[in-house]
Amino acid sequence: MRRGALLGIGEATADGTATAVVVSRPVNMPLIRILALVFLASMALACGGATKGMPRGWPDLVLASDTLCPDVAGRYFDSSEPITFLMAKRRVAFDNVEADWAYFELAGHADSALTVTVVFRDSVERTGTMRKGTEYDGDYYCSDGWLRVAGSGGPSRWASEVRDQDFYPKRHAVRLAPNEDGALVARLDFTDYAEITVWCGDGCKGVPIPGTFDTRSVWTMAEKFDPDLPPPVARARQRVAEQTAADLERAKADRVWQQNDEAENGPPDPERDAVRKRALSALVPGMLLQGVGPNANGWHLSVEFDELHQLEAYMTRLNGSGSVAELRIAPLYRTRTTQGRWTDVVFIRYEP
């Protein structure tokens, strides 16, 4: 190797192997600047293509041109996804962390600034702003067609999804763009690398070693808001509930299951079965019926749900499920599960 040259990062070839690239170092260029350039180039290679690792079946992304910002304006469902946290919950102050959201909205042109509005189900609104800047200043910046959240420590809370004994994220990057269905997609890149530790007092960091970069990505999506649809989490739980119900129906056909059920619950009760059928038909998406049992002159229905408005809608539907003589929420039963869902008991009594 000639004097004044520095071994650079690995360059991927068509067969997946890597080759060393020699980076010429001008005699008058400081070594620290060379290392900085190599680090940036290594990060670029580590991140890979725009859609590398995106879940199969997701609609195509709609990226902007060059350094322009993608059009992220729109209304999106609230969820536990990183997008909601980074683009809404960190930007808007609110006084009740358990209040039910309807959606959050991004308005304006991302090439200048964005207004963030959170709308709760009781129609209360909270508003904040996001200022466009650079990687080191402002709330976000744009590059390679993505909107990138700047200077955010938020993604570190999702690092556990990729961390293992051989991978400890040292850098992260957040990229957002809409897709063809109008949803907002985020790619969280976590990068690990080997480094040379140089002691230089408090505040120093190791020097990354070129060619050792490894990046893993977490893909998330905030669906386009539709007032006629329940939240995505509720729809997912509804699918699970439907699959569980189908599995239970198949199990009931098994003679062993029938014998065990009769030993545990006694002989079949046509009245209880009729009440259960009515209770199931009144469920709103996202709710689960945990049990039906006799109580006084009526029945107790044990239910599980995400948001209190679901219980209100369930009571309305129950009231129309037959000749109802009495319907109320039983006192002292409401509680939270370890997953954060509500459980409660409804008392219902039908006319004879």
C-alpha cells in the first residue's frame, strides 16, 4: 500500500462477499477527518436499501425526491407503535395518560414545519408543532426521500427488540415516509460496531472500526385513520378472538372435551347457552366475553376490552338483544389486566 493511503470500508459485491476499498488520503488531510468520512460512509452502507427488511405484503413507500420531504400530512390511528410516540406523544402535552385517543393528525408542509394535533374520543384536542431543521438542530430533517427525526433518544426504548448477546446498538436512526395506502411507515435502524477505545478523559467515545458495522431494523406502521373502523389493536384482538372461538367450536365436537366440560360445569344449561349467544352477538370489535354465570334472578357477563367507549356501545347493543328487564354494570368488579386492558362485569336480566 502506498504512503498516504488508508484502508477503507468493505464494499459488497454481487455474490455477497466483501472487498477492501483503499481510500486515498491527501497528505494535508487530518486523520480525524478521514475517520469521520469513513464512519459516515460505513453508516450509509450499513443502512442498506430503503425497503430492505420491510414486511412482505406492505404497500410500496412514497419517498420524496433528493432532499425534499415526503408528504406525511394526514390523520392516523393511535397505537403503541414508535410512530405515535415520536410524532405525537412527545409533541403534545395532555393531562390524562389513560384518556382514549381517536387519532393524531399531521398538518402542513414538511419542507417547512408540521402541526401535530391529538384528538381524543371526547373531542378534546391538544396541539403542538414540529420545526424542520438539520441533523443537529430542529425536530426533524429530510434526506434520501425520508423524513428523519433528529436528535431523538426515543427509539432506544425499542432497542430490546433487536438486542442480543452479539448485538448491542450504539447508534440509531429514524426514517418516516407514507405508503401508497396512506399509512405512515417508520424504519428504526439500530447499528452496532466494534470500536477502538481511546482514553482522553470524560466524555470521549471509542473510534468505530470500518467494516464492522451491523444494522438491524424495526419496521412499524400507523394506519390511516378511518372513523368507521375500530383501532388496529382492537381489530387484531378481534381476529384472535374469532380464531379462538373457531378453535373452541372444533374442540366441543370432541367427546373427551364434552366429558370434561360436563364434569366441570355440570350438564348443559339451555338458558345459559341462550344468554351466552345473545352476549356474544352484542360484542363490539376488540371485546372478549370471558364468562357467563347466574346471579340472583339474572346473569353476570364478564367482559374484557381496551377502551371504556367499547363497554358503553356493548351496553347499548345488549339492551336491544331481547326483552331486557334490567341492565347495569355490576359494582366493584372493574380492574386492569397485566396487559393494560379493562375487565368488568355486566348484570342482565331478561323478561320471563
